[in-house]
Amino acid sequence: MAAAAAVVTPSGLEDEASRSRGEGAGEVVVERGPGAAYHMFVVMEDLVEKLKLLRYEEDLLRKSNLKPPSRHYFALPTNPGEQFYMFCTLAAWLINKAGRPFEQPQEYDDPNAIISNILSELRSFGRTADFPPSKLKSGYGEHVCYVLDCLAEEALKYIGFTWKRPAYPVEELEEETVAEDDAELTLNKVDEEFVEEETDNEENFIDLNVLKAQTYRLDMNESAKQEDILESTTDAAEWSLEVERVLPQLKVTIRTDNKGFLDKLHNEISRTLEKIGSREKYINSQLEHLVQEYRAAQAQLSEARERYQQGNGGVTERTRLLSEVTEELEKVKQEMEEKGSSMTDGAPLVKIKQSLTKLKQETAQMDIRVGVVEHTLLQSKLKEKSNMTRDMHATVIPESAVGSY
């Protein structure tokens, strides 16, 4: 690409970085390209392949009863707690595979201590880890993928694993036999029809079969010598001259009679269309009764749907009536419960008894007050009567006085 974008590894190190240095300050600025965010997916896929080379499924997963992680397990957040435990388990196993003793972490161990020990072992391998340890606590992300990938590489180095050249299978050349048919135009027929026209220019053109055989032999020779050929020793100028020299001989032309070919093709298409039409008529005649049965079944289905719609409408109406009757029944039940509770409840009788007792007390008090008032009135009457009697005796004239007059 024209723009040299930097691809930065999860640790912040540059794999393919374009650095621009300030003239005065001398600072290093690392520009990350738009694909840097997806680089951890590539690292994660490489990590899975390296773990398979280390036979982690047999040596770790089955013994620890763990599920095999997916190809993007540590690149995406799914379950941080489970991912962190898997990260610590894999890191400890890889450190042990790299020849360093490291205890498998337990569930209740301090996460900070585990991360610190893993980073210490990573630095002891000569790897850089210039990022905060807290980046590994989540159990996923580019830093987690970077640490595991580095440890996997160290484990592969320790066991002496080396990448070998790919071994390509040698395929045998099979002669293709094409059955001649009137409806097919094969290359062999074209060669036979125009062999007389090509006899004059035979030396200027190359046969396709010969060219295919030569190409195959060249490929076989190159594949047999691929272990020995490491770099080309051919001069570019000589190669260009050779290409210009043999270029006219590499032309392959096939001359056909367009008119005869089109007529033949037209006839074949016509016959094919006739066959299709006859086959269609035969199929229609054979399936006529099935079509009639299908139409009858469709009519029955339509009638059944209409009856279902009608029945569904009746069910809806009856459901509404049932709901109304149920509401009235609930009201009646509630009234019956209220009356039954009032009949069996002794609270009103207690209130009546209390009221009667209070009335009796008030009646007794009123009787006392009436008696006091009557007694007071009687005393007043008696006192008034005694006063009247005294006044009457005081106003009586003596008889001696009456006689003198």
C-alpha cells in the first residue's frame, strides 16, 4: 500500500511501523493503521494453531476438564472471570512447556500476584511487556493475545519445533476422454476439421495438447527441484529477449466455421426444446389427476378455513358472555361473603350490649337527678307552706280588741 500504516502488536511494539521523529524533541510517534484494531484476531488465530502444535487438547484441556477455546476466544469479551482463569491456566502451562517451573493458579489466588509472576517469566524470555498489568485482568484483549502468543513461541522453541517446507502431492497426468456427441463441439473435432487449413502454418503454432504436456513436465521438474532452487540466477535482460523471441510461437488459434456451427447449434436447441415440450406434456398428462386432487384439497381447505372463522367468531362471542357472567358471579360471591361474615360476626351484638349498659347507666343517673330535683321541689313547697301559715297567724285580730269597739 502507498500509505505506510503501522501495525502495532498488543504490547505496543511495532511489527510494521512507520515512525516520524520530531526534529527538535526527537520524540517517536507511532501511527496505527485502520486495521490495527483487528490485528489481535490474527494473533489469536495464530495462537490457536500454535497451541494445537503443542497438543494442548490432550495435555491440558482433557486433564483439566476444560472446553477448547474458540478461534477468537481472547479477542472478544464473553465472560471476563472465565476468560481470566483460562488465560492464567494457559499461561502457566505454556511456561512449563517452555522449561520453566510455574505452579498452576488456583481459583482463590491473588490476580495481581499471578499477573506479576506471568509478566516476570515473559521478561525472563527476553520479551518486552511495556503495558500496565491491569490490562490482563479483563482476560481478553490485544495484550492477553500478545502474552499467550509469545509464551507459545517460546514453548515451540524449547521443544525444538521447526517449520518445514510444504510437500506438494504429485498428481498423475490423466488423459481426458470426451465422448463425442452431436450436441457438443469438442476441441478434437475442431482440430480434425481444420487440420488441412493449418498444415501451411504448422510451424508457427503450437498444439494445445503438446503445450499442456510441456507445461505439466515443467511443473513436475520444478516441483521435484523446489528443495534445491532457492533463488533465480537468470539475467533479466536475457529473459526478456527470450520472451520476445518465443512470443510469436505461443499463439494458439482455433478457426471455426461460424455459419455451420450456428446452424448446428440452432438445430440442437430446436430439438432440445421439442423434447422439453413433449416431456412437459407427458408430465402434465401423468399428473393431471394429482392436480385435480390438489385443487379439491385446496377447496376443502378453503371451506374448512371459513368454518373455522365462523366458529372462531362464535367462540369469541361466547368468551365475552362468559367473562360477563363470571364478573356477575364474582360480585354475588362477594356480597354473599360480606353477608355471611356479618351474620357470623359478634361485633354488632357486643356493640348493642355496650349501648344497653350505657343506657342503663345514664337512666340510673337521670333517676338520681330526678329524685334530687323532686326532693328539692318538695322542700321548697313545704317551706313555702310553712311561711304562708306563719303569715296567716300573724295577721289574725284578737277578740278583746273587737269587743271594746
